Amino acid sequence: MGVAFLSDLLTEVLIPVAAVVGIVFALVQWLLVSKVKLSPEGESSGTGNDKNGYSDYLIEEEEGLNDHNVVVKCAEIQSAISEGATSFLFTEYQYVGIFMAVFAVLIFLFLGSVEGFSTKNQPCTYNKDRTCKPALANAIFSTLSFLLGAFTSVVSGFLGMKIATYANARTTLEARKGVGKAFITAFRSGAVMGFLLAANGLLVLYISINLFKLYYGEDWEGLFEAITGYGLGGSSMALFGRVGGGIYTKAADVGADLVGKVERNIPEDDPRNPAVIADNVGDNVGDIAGMGSDLFGSYAESSCAALVVASISSFGINHELTAMLYPLLISSMGIIVCLVTTLFATDFFEIKAVKEIEPALKRQLIISTVLMTMGIAVVSWVALPSSFTIFNFGVQKTVKNWELFFCVAIGLWAGLVIGFVTEYYTSNAYSPVQDVADSCRTGAATNVIFGLALGYKSVIIPIFAIAVSIFVSFSFAAMYGIAVAALGMLSTIATGLAIDAYGPISDNAGGIAEMAGMSHRIRERTDALDAAGNTTAAIGKGFAIGSAALVSLALFGAFVSRAAISTVDVLTPKVFIGLLVGAMLPYWFSAMTMKSVGSAALKMVEEVRRQFNNIPGLMEGSAKPDYATCVKISTDASIKEMIPPGALVMLTPLVVGTLFGVETLSGVLAGSLVSGVQIAISASNTGGAWDNAKKYIEAGASEHAKFLGPKGSDAHKAAVIGDTIGDPLKDTSGPSLNILIKLMAVESLVFAPFFATHGGILFKYL
């Protein structure tokens, strides 16, 4: 079969070193951002030329950069946003912490009861001639890895939120010196989050494997089965973060838009609007903390799925450590590649005009994909034997190392295709969104019809891209190929998250500029940054959904193997009823989350109206609104409303597996995967298109846009209504669905030993 060129010792060194390099790079970026001072003293950055080729001194005089009142106001607004976001996350984590503790106990009890809490070694699942550690050990270590994954997910989301709230006002202040300076500040801040998440996720997983190995020793099958809890913990926290944060941000956004923009005809981030602080807080807890936890969950699950399949293949059977840790080596290479790619945005190229922002962000995706393709080739050549076997539903399939390279590479390039298709359907630079904007001429109804049609149509190419990835990777390396294809799509996660986090940071920067009363020119610059960020946020969601589909399928394959199901026959009544119910679950989940946003938004609208009607001088700007009440409404509503949809997802595999057995559960997983991916893509893209159609009219950058506008015109009001409908689709239901499909799959894999032994209670007695 051959051996890998890379020694085990070097592998054990390279993985943690890459993770540490990622963390150090993130800290360096944070230090560079922190040089922008949020205090009047020393605000001037000195003399000479800045990155944009202009004299700092002249710009300071022109834009009134030394106006101390503006700087103080920016600092105050940033502080309010940061306090609101921190307060919400701590409240959310308290509630979710209780849920996680209860679920950890369930994991221990369910898995421990497989062999009656026996402490004796048992025959291995896949090789009965060998003995493996007891089921009780699997219960203990699965519970520990679950808690580790949950904790890492929380830290990832929280750190992302802190750096975003730290950077938003600094981006606003830098916008006075030129759009290039503001872009670099926002992008570096996003990079801090991206690299911290990628590096922390890799480091914690690597350390966990080595610590667990001290007990498991040669029992790699049991070791990597226990590690699957890491992915479950990460996605569990991501679900609540996405749903809770999504409800929070959209309740505030819808309330602010309906009363402020439609009824009172004031700008989006006008300081007179009582919901404006809650709206800015929501951008951070939903789009930053939620997205961070979401992509961390995808990364953890794809790694776990690959490791589980590899542990029962020749890598695990022959104890080939370097080849076994191939998924972690891919992630390590990804960190280094993304580091180099980031320098292209912040150091190698200069942004001098508004029109260069979006191309610079898209260039990040292309550069990282090209460099990563070469990186994958190197890793596949040095870390894998020339030939090896991969477990494929009970048999060992012979695979070449170049075949595995193609599996990872096709996942990587499929991600790029999905990203650019998403951009085509959600960017106002292209005809689909311009058509949606044009439909606003005849009112909100036609806008809604065009937007829904666009969302449904946008599903076609991403699904074909995912289908081709699945076919090629499965043909080459069975379920392991699909798992590493998902990992390939996520290998550039640091760059993807940097681009994604850049959006909400720019959005907040624009809001702060408006609230601080800065000049129209500054607001134009922050609007340009925000518009580019909207498109890239949609690209990020496309990546997350595409990777979720591949991850879910890989986990599904690992579950079927672990549950000892030879085939999944959809014509069997047990499987078909599961298929129907599984396909229904994303609709049920979407209904719950959208109604939650609607209920919370209703309270917000009533409160904003009350303040405009009852606070004398509020519309005139002589009185200050009560921001705190609106923040409290969003917080209370999101905490209360996130529990039912979260419970639906977490409890479904337990109920189905225990009562109906593994065959019905396999049908549920397949059904939820197939329908969930379609709804997630269409919902996210519909919402993104409506948002950018509104921004297209507001910007008035073309003759067509000027004809439809300006702000306050009938077409603009119709566009605002479409954007308001799309908000819960693109930021709550759509992004949460990808967590639903992968969380149910990884949970089923973790509990597979229990379901295989004790599941199907009802069918046993019928």
C-alpha cells in the first residue's frame, strides 16, 4: 500500500504550529485595528501619505477629523452597542448552558446504557475479533467532547462579537480619511474573527484527540467515535446562537424599518428611531456570533465525519497517524493559505475608490481557492500513502492519494461556484436584482412575486454543484470522499469568515456615522462598504448551506455504517414515513422561526410607535428616544422564542431513533437534508435580493435607479416592504436550516450505538 512521506512526529508538530500561527496572526490584526483611537487625544495619525495616497493633514482639515464631539459621540454609540450585545449573549448563554447540561446528562445515560453501564471491554463494532473499550467509556468521553465543542463554539461566537463591536466605530472614524482606510479596518477586524475561529477549532480538536488517546491507546475506533461529540456540541450552540441572534436582529430591524422608514420617512439609522441601537446590536449577535458558531459547527462536524470513517479504514486499522490526521492537515494548510490571502486585501493592493471594494472581496475568494488547490495537492502527496483502503458500507474500497486530492478539490471549487452564483442572484450589479427593483414600480405585491421567483430559481446551479461534488467524491472514496469534500469547501473558512464579518462591521459603521451626525460624504463611503458587505454576506451563507449539505451526507453515511444498516430502501414503509416526516421538518422549523420574528417585531413596532407618539420633540430631534426598552424587547423575545425550534431539532432524532428505530431515522435524515437545503438556499437568496434591490434604489447610481428613486418614493417604499419580508428569511430561517440538517445528522451519529441496540421500541411491539 505504501507509506506517507510526512513522519508522524512532524505531523504532530505541524498541526498545532499552524493553529498557533493563526491565533498570532489574528492578534496582530487586532493590534493594527486598535491603533485607531476612540478618543479625541492623538486622533491624528501623523503626517505624510496614507495608504490611499492622500495627505492625512489635508483630509483631517477637509473632513473635520479633529472635531472632538464627533469622536466622543462615536465612542458612546459603540459602547452602547457593545454593552447590548454582551448583555444579550451572556443572557442567552445562561439559558443555553442549562439546556447543554441536561443534554450532556442524556448523552451519558443513553450511551452508557448500551451495555448496561458495564466497565468490561467489548468486541469492536467493525472487527469482532478485537476488543475495544467499554460503552461506558464512550459515554464519558462523548459527553466530554460534546461539552468541549459547545464551549469552543461559544468562545468563537463571543470573540467574533467583541472584535466586531470593537471595530465598528473605528471603521467609521477611518472613513473620514478615505474609503481604503475604512475598508482595511473592517476587513482586518473580520480576519481576527476568521483566524481565531479556524485556529481555535483546530487546536481544541487536536488537543482533545491526543488527550483521549491517553486512555483509548490502540482503540482508534472508540476514540474517534467519542470525538463526534465535539461536532454535536459545536452545532448545538450554533443552533441557539443562530436562531436566538436571528430573532433578535430581525425583530429590531423590522420594527425600525416599518415605523422609521415607511411610516415616519426618516433614514435607516436615524438616532431619533428608538429601535436603532437594538438593530445594530442585532447585527453583531446574529450575523457575527451566530455565523461564527454556525461555520465552526460545520468545520467540527466535517472533521469528525472524516475521522470516524478513517478510523475503520486502513488508516485506523494500521494505526497510520499522519494519514489519519489528513483532515486536520488540510485545515492547517487552510490557515496558512488564508493568511497569505488576507495580505492581498490589506497590504499588497490599495483600495482607492468605492468601485474597487467588491472586486477586492471577490478576489479574496478566488486567490484563496487557487492557493488552497495547490496546498491540497501538497498535503495529499506528503501525508497519504500512494494507495490505501476506505471503509464503504461493510467492505474496504481501494483508493489512490490523487483520488482523495480530487475529492477535496471538487468540494473547494464547488464552494466557489455556489458563492459566485449566490452573488449573481443577490448583488444589485446584475440583472436579477435589478429586475426585482424594477418590479417595485407597480408596488410591493409585484416586488414580492419577483423576489420569490428569483429565490426559487437561484437553487438550480448550487444543487447541481453539490450533486456533482457528491457523485465525484463518492465515486473516488465513498463516504470519506464526501466528508473531505465538505472539509475542502470549509478549508478557506478563515477568509470566508473575514469577508462575512466585514459586512455587519461595515453596516454598524454606517449606522454610527448616521447617529453621530457625520457628513453625507462619510455616509456615502460607509454605505458603499455596507453594500459590498451585503453581497459577501450572502456568499457566506451560500458557503455555509453548501458545506452543510455535504457534511450532513457524510455524517449520514457514518450513521448508517455505525447503526449497521446495509441499505436504506425508500420503498420500505419504515423508511418512507421517515422520509416524509424529515422533508416536513424544515417547513415546521421555518414556520416557528418566522412566526417568532413576526411576534417580536409586532412588539417592537408598537413600542417604536408609542415613543414617537408620546415623547414630545422626538421627531424634531430635541428629545432622546428610550433605546433600552427596545433592546429589552428584542432580548426577551429572542430568548423566549429560540427554545421551541431548538427543542424540535434536538429532540427529533432522540424520539424517532428510540421509538421507531434506525431505519425510520435514516429516512428522517435523508428527507430533512433534501428539503432543508432547497429551502435554505431559496430563503437566503430571496431575502438578499430584496435587501439589495432596496439599496439599488437608495443609491441611485444608475439612470434606472434614479428613475425608481429617490428615498421615500413609492417604488422605494415597496422595496422597503420586500426587504422587511426578506429579513427573517435571509437572517433567521434560511441560515438556521443548514444547522438543522447537520445537527440532526451528527446527533444521530453520536446516539447511533443506543439506537442500534435499544431503538425501535414501537415497532418491536407492533
